[in-house]
Amino acid sequence: MRRNQPSPRCSFLQQINEVSFAVNDMLLYLDTHPEDQKALRYFSDISDRRNQLMAEYAEKYGPLTIDNAAVSSENAWKWSQQPFPWEKEGV
């Protein structure tokens, strides 16, 4: 039996979730190890990656946060006209 493949949008969200987890995890680590240069570089890299993914997602599907509203398409700002999360079955 073949499983349904996740949509490109779901795959994109999964990438954002994974890198966001890493960003949050590194923030916690750096709270107790603020002088760890390797961790600081890694945090910078994954933060940049998260920002890139968030901007790309906003451009394609609309912003996930207010921080990315400016990079989304002009129609994405019309929040009330977009479907609510529970109206996006199987997305």
C-alpha cells in the first residue's frame, strides 16, 4: 500500500520546523555557553537558513509571521481573504 506523499507546502513547513527547532535549541545552549565560538557560528548559520526559508515560504504561500509580511506577494497581505489553517485540509 502506497502512502500519500506530503505536498510541497507541507515539506517546506517541515524544513522550517526542523531549522526552527535547531535555532531554539542553540539559543538555550548559548544561554549557558555564551563564549562557545563554534556554537555561535552554527547559530548564525542556522538563523540565516531559517530567515531564508521563511522569506521563500512567504513569497510562495504567504507569511507565517508578521516579520515576513513584507517579502510576501502583494495579495498575501489580505489576511482575511486567505483560508484559515483548518480550511486547508491536506495542505
